[in-house]
Amino acid sequence: MADYKIEIKKSAQKEIKNLPNKELKKVVDKIASLASEPRPAGCKKLSGEEKYRIRVGSYRVLYSIEDDVLAIYVVKVGHRKDVYE
């Protein structure tokens, strides 16, 4: 299976940059792993939206998958208490 291309929205890039250093590497590694497995164990499809969510400690990564063009779009990254607003 071909790897997916990962695109991160500008706003999500800022959110990633503002993460605490100890969480930053975990989140970046998890996002990178989506290229080979866009729906890893533990990912969840959000109700009412065509987005998925993966957990990285107390942080969440929200993304959408375009299977026809093999692309993943990271839309939002944030602490679990703030990310769904």
C-alpha cells in the first residue's frame, strides 16, 4: 500500500509549535506514522464530521483522510479540554 501524503494546516502548525517540548516529539511522531497507517488502532471517527481523532497523551490530533488522492490533512492539534471547541 502506498504511503499517504500529510499536509498540516497553518493553524495546526502553530498549535504544534506551541506544545510543551516533552509532548512535541510524541505528537510529531504520531502524525508521521499516519502516512503508512491512516486509521491506526485507537483512532476514532468523529460523529457528524468527516474527521478522525488520535490520542497522544492528553493531546488530540484531528485530521481528515482523502483516500482517492492518498492525502491526510491535519486540521487541529490541542489539549483534550480545548480541541473540540
